[in-house]
Amino acid sequence: MTVIAFPAFRAQIAGWKKWLRARGLAAGSRVGVLAANRVETVALFLACGEVGLTLVPFNARLTAGELAPLVTQAAAALVISEDDRIPTAIPFPVVAPAEDLPEPAPDDQPLAALFTSGTTGTPSLIVLTHGNFRASARASAANLGGAADQRWLLCLPLFHVGGLAMAHRCAEYGATLVVEKGFDPARANALIDAGEVTHLSLVPTALDRLLEGRGVFPKTLKAVLVGGGPVPLSLMERARAMGAYVLQTYGLTEACSQVTTERVPDGSTAGPPLPGIEVRIVDGQIEVRGPTVFKPGWLQTKDLGELDAQGRLTVLSRRTDLIVSGGENVYPAELERVLGGHPAVREVAVGPRADSKWGQVPIAVVVWREEADDGVAAWCRERLAAFKVPKAFISLESLPRNANGKVDRRALAALIG
């Protein structure tokens, strides 16, 4: 655990600003970073914003092969890494604290660029501005409060918008950030029970693990946000029975994290839009507009949902064909491309199967060229992050297809079960 108390953290941010200026980077340049959650990354993120640079965090769970095209696409002037998966990167430097004052940046100045993609698995960079992050912090504060005595557990990765937005709003409030490299239920429970954490944000899988074998939560725990995938009502009820103030939330990278969040614990919906954000349903699809969104006008999320009479959102389906496994997005098209490169695979289609631990897991339906090859799982593990590797392989003589010759996803889902 590392505790970042704002504004006492200013000296570390100022040290990074001095270091970045010494690199001679042009205004507007991008700085890439590959690391698990680190205090240095939080300081780097905030320092970049104050000297007119844009942070591009890479997913620390990806393999070298997966990272290579993303590094090229990012077009960063400088990449910092804690290991050697990116050959062109430099290791994390030793940065001495310095004295400096914050430099407010215009709302339209880019602050972070994050990779996201639709169901094709083709990555795109979503550029979020200072204004997007400030609006997100204000909206969250309007719902949960923005007091300096809040202590947020950062176990969401900093390469996801949820982690970056949390770090930014703590800096805005002058609150405290308790940094962990990742989610460990025993560690999280110990911090909660010791009163070290007042707020945290989790995916449903993590909440389920947090609840295993524990007793009533202390009153020092003020709120738990849960999102990043389908949230079973039974899970919310278990948490609330233990005294946790659990609020379901819905958000996405393009809207700088939270879009809707429950005002009071209920669990049947993801709550109404946060103040300043608008949500509407067009032909069953969720659309979002407001100052947190990365572009003007209505954002078509491609997620399916509905609004009730109180304006509360129910998410019916995350992006078509998308698999959300333990809070991580898994794109069938990407897995299909990798599996299709195996010499024994003639055709393949990937779909989700419900899983009590991870919410969903990817399952591959394979048409073999001759006979099934037991080495296909190892093939995947060499080329994909662990959370993307199919958890099972189903053999078929041919894939189900519709009249247009495309894979029939409904029939595929019935096969996968």
C-alpha cells in the first residue's frame, strides 16, 4: 500500500514536471507508460497535464506482441516502462521531488488518450481533455460528495479510465488515494477494517471475492461503486446485508468514466445520469451527451438499455458481441483472428458463457481442418493476455450461419450455453 495525500503530493508532481521539461518535448506531445499501478504513474499523469502533454497508458496485462501495434498507433514522443515488453521504452526514472505551483490548463487541452475498441477489436484512441476529467470529478462529487477526508482505494488499473478518473478527482478534492498494484481481497478487507479506506470502486467479480468469508463492514466505509459489467442483484443484496453502501454504476471510456450512478442503494438499475450528463434511448441504444463526453453532441454507445419513469438506466447488453470478463473487455473478433492463424483451425467463432466468478468467459467454437489439436490453448496463451484465452473449445463440423452467410450469433450462444 502507498498512500497519496493531496495536496502534499505536489512535490512529486513538480519533480515529474521538471523531468519532463528537461526532455524538451513539444507541447501536445504524447507520453506513453506501461506499468501496473504505481505512485509514479499517478504523479506522471498529473504532471503531464500541467506541462501540456498527453498521457497514453498501455494495458499492463498485454503481451509484447499485442503491445507493438498499439505503441505504433500511439505515436508517443516518449514511452516509459517498468519492464522490457516495449523495446523502445525507457525504464522508470528516479525523479526527485521539486517545488512548483500547479498550472491550470484550458478545458479543451488533451490530458489522456486511452485505447478502446468496438466489437471488431480494432483499437482506437479516445482523447479525453482536462475539461472532461474536471466535469467527471464535479459530477461524481455532486453524487458522493467531494470532501478532502475521503480515502479512495485505487485497485482499478491506471490504464483504464476508472483508475485515472479516480486519481484525478482525488487531486481535485485534495482527498487521499490508497494505491494498490491490483485487487487482492484480503488486502482490501484489511484496509477497510482498519479504516484506511472510505470509498472504493470494483467490478462485480471483485465485489464477490471481497464478500467471501467476511463479517459486517465498518461504518468508516462510506460507499462502494460497482460497475464494468452485469451486476447480479443477489450480489448487491449480499453486500448490503453486510452493511456496505453499494451503488451500481454505468460508465465508459468515451464519457470519462461514470455516466449514471445510483443515488441511494437499490440495485435494480444503474441509477440516473449524474448531474450535467444526459442519457437517452434511441432504437434501444444508450446515447450520452454532456461535458464528460470526448466529443460534442450525442455519443452512440452501442450499448442497449432502457430508462424507467424515474430516469434510471437499466443496461440490457454491453456492446454487441462484447464479452466482459472480470471487468476486462474481450473482443471476439480479436480472438477469432488469433485462433484462425492456428494451422489446425479451419473456422472459429467466439462467444460468451455466463460464469459465477468472472461474470462472462470467452468460449471458442472451432471447425478443425482434420482433428482437434490440444495445443491450441497454448497457442492462445503465447499470443493473448490470460483473460482473453478461451476457457473451453467446442468442436463442430460447421459453424451456424444465417441466410447472409454470416455466423449466426444467436445459434452460437445456444451452442455455448
